[in-house]
Amino acid sequence: MRQLIGLTERTLAEAFSAGQLAAHDLKQVQIAARALVYGFARMHIDGHLPRWGVIEAEAEQMAADIVDLFIAGIARPPAAKV
């Protein structure tokens, strides 16, 4: 688990340094990301996804789409070209 936390911290710090994140509180982003992934995984393991209209064959794509949605939410929009 320490390796995962360290990797996440480094990845977010690099993205922030490169100006790719709109968020400034990296610890908050890290915990939010972990909660999102953990929550989705728990829903899948516990069999809740069908109740939300997600069939087994769609679960992997739904997970990828949710992560993309999260990333879009924390990403800094590209600078407008003049």
C-alpha cells in the first residue's frame, strides 16, 4: 500500500508542477481519487452495479469512464490560443 500511496503522491506532484492540475490541495485530490476507485470497486464486488443499470460486461468500461471523468474534473483547462 505504501508503494501505491507514494506513486500517487509523485504522479500528482508532477502533474501539479507541470501545471496540469486545477486543484491545489494534492492530499485532498489523492484521497478523493482513492475513495472514488475504492467505492466503485466495492460496489462491483458487492454486486450493486446492476441496481444502477451497469451490467457485468460494461463494468470495466464504466470504471475507465469514471476515472476519466474524475481526471477531467481536476485537470486545468488548456490555455486558450490567441
